[in-house]
Amino acid sequence: MKVDTVNPATGQVEHSQTLMDAAAVEAVLAASQPAFRAWSARPLGERGELLRRVGAGLRARRDDIQRIMTAEMGKLRREALAEVDKCAGACEYYADHAGDYLKDEPIATDGRRSYVRYEPIGCVFAVMPWNFPIWQVFRFLAPALMAGNVAVLKHAANVPRCADVIAEVLRDAGIPAGVFGVLHIDNDQAAGVIRDPRIAAVTLTGSERAGRSVAGNAGQQLKKCVMELGGSDAFVVLEDADLDKTVAGAIASRYGNAGQTCIAAKRFIVVEAIADRFVQRFAEAAAKLTLGDPEDDATTLAPMARRDLRDELHRQVQASIARGARPLLGCEPDASHAGYPASILDGVAPGMPAYEEELFGPVASILRVRDEAEAIRVANDTSFGLGGSVWSGNPERGDRVARQLQVGAAFVNAIVRSDVRLPFGGTKRSGFGRELAEHGIHEFMNIKSVYIA
């Protein structure tokens, strides 16, 4: 079976990927086992040096990798280059800091000596999405490799060459065969891989539907999993917010990556006292975004990754308008293959898709509230809990509000983003477990207590 990759900007088929048969899948899984034994036995310093070489390889091939990302999922050239650089930085970060994260931790007990030891567990199976096709792989891969684990990747069907180029960079950096494998397979084959006894753990970034399926399968096998699922992040604007900084943050958070970001601001919860001024300036700034060729540096808004995703977003917009939301900007598909212009819906209220669901594209939902207390209530009135931001001229006030948001990451006067130094993940239906920082490297390790009487 072959799966075609369609360029979102042109509608042309870029690549046809043949899915692997059972024998090819078996070869990848079989290779992971001796590779794990050898890789986990390597001194940490050697693993770190190889990971630094991976980072250098990413930087050396950044232009090639950018072109693949842009062709496969439509990412703006400058956004793709920044993504490659971020992945290289993650490799270097874990090479530098894993020693501190993985050293034995002494614990005071009544024994002669007690400590906690961190040990790798084996092969991690990663099911990754298309929207950050390099970064979301390295977000799990850099800590997993430094921990001594090995990995196999099932990437999204529309970014197969992104998966292959990651494998090439690792191979060229000297990462031994079997330490990282790519599986070009469908969802049914992936379910079988999860059940395979050679898989020790599973990590997924994707939709809530995918999370339920993968986590349920992993749970039946009693395998550890990390789920980073959808989000409908609140962007809370209080009446004392600096509008220059707030509007700039709103544009970057909502329309970066064509709005196809789990931690993008999606619900703009604005206190009445500042709402009209914020909405006017936000709409004026959004109207200046230029939808076009993602390879052209003059383009400031990328197309969506697939036409079916664009059509589903428009269905949500139309349904919200039918229930009373007011279209202030855009809200109609572009004439190109998968383009959707920067759009704003005002007067969003409960019962509308724009209030209840995640809008995974360049559409902002304006929710007007009376005061800070109502802003907090509305921000938490969602089944999601990935991230949220608070904008206030008083950082202490912003901190007080941020502490009350039911999310995995709360930012004050800054847009929510993933940072290798901070744990990343959600709560409620946005998933469980953490990636990045010290917390992320410990997720797929045996945390062993040792007691010596």
C-alpha cells in the first residue's frame, strides 16, 4: 500500500510512501533489542558526545530539512529553520545536563546507605504528529537516548520524509544501528507494535481520539505511556495589560504555524474594560498577515497542512456563527489548496464549537468577561488543560491568576511555549506525563530504590 504526501501550498503530490510489511517491521523491532543492551551499557559521556554530533548534523542539514518540512506540511521557511535549531539545542542540552539528572540520589533512612537509581527500561515506541514534525520527535528522543533507551518511530502519514531524514541524521552522526528505527506503518500495524513484548513504553503526541486508543492499548499491556493531547489554551487579558505586548503575543501565539499548535492561544478571554481596544488592535494586526507560498519570506501565514483539516476547521467556524458568534475577520477558506486566512470570531459563548472544541487552525475566539474572577472561571471551563497565559501590567497579579489556571503550563506576559528547561505536558483531557527537563528524562526509566542495611 502507498500513501501520497500532498504539498499543502500547491496541491501536488510530493512523495508516495510504501507502507512496510510484517517482515520489515519485524526487522526493525528485532534490531532494537541487541541495540538496547549495547547502548545502555555505553558510558553516559559517550552517549552525550554522540548526541552532540546529532545536534551538529541537524545544524549542517537545516536547509534540507526545512525544505522537506515545508513541502510535506506547509511550514513557513523561517519557522522550519527555527524548529531545526531548537532540536539541535535540545540535543546539546541533554548532553550537558543528563549527568545531573541521572546520578544516584542519596536518601536518609535508618539503613547504612539508601539511594534512588535511574535505569533505562528498553525500547520506546513513539507515535508522533505532523505539526512540528522534527521538534516533537526530538522532544522525546533526546532525553530517551541519553537515558540509555532506544526508540522506534511511527510518524504521521503526511510527513514520511521528515521521519527518514531524522534517521539519516542520527546514522550519519554515528548512532549505532537499531538505536533508532522508523516504521512506515498504518494505525492497525501500530496497534500491533504496542502489543509487541519488545516495546517497553509508548509516547504519543496527537488528538484525544488517538490518545484514547493508544493509551487503552498500552494499558492493556501494562506499559508506561505519556500522552500529550489537544489543547484549547486560554489567553487571559486583564484590564491593566500592556496592549502593545499583549497584541504582539496574541498574533504570535494564535497564528504561528498556521494556528496548528497544541499550545496556541485559542480562547481569548478579555475583561470588558479593555475588550473593545484589544479586539480592534488584534483584528488590525491579524488583517496584515499574508497567506501565500511558505517558501517565500514575504509570507507571514502558512497554509494548513491538509485540505481536509481546513474543511473541518471551516465547519466548526460555520457552526459557531450559526449559534451566534460574529465573524470579525476572515472565516472563509482561501482559494489555494489548503489555505485559511487569519480569522476572528467575537461573541463566542458556551454551546458553540469555538467554545467547546479545539480549533486547530488560524481562528481566534473572543470571549468577553466582566472581571478577573469571571476570566478565571471561563478559562477553566474546558475539558482541556494544556497551557494558558495571563496578561497584566502587574506581574504579581498575573502570577496569582496563573496559579488558578487548571493547566500544565501557565505563562505570565509571555506566550505558552515548550522550553527544554521546563517540564511539558497537560492535565484533564490534554493528557498525562511530562516531556523535557528533568521530569521528561525520568518518565521512561525504572526509578529504583536501593537500601543497604
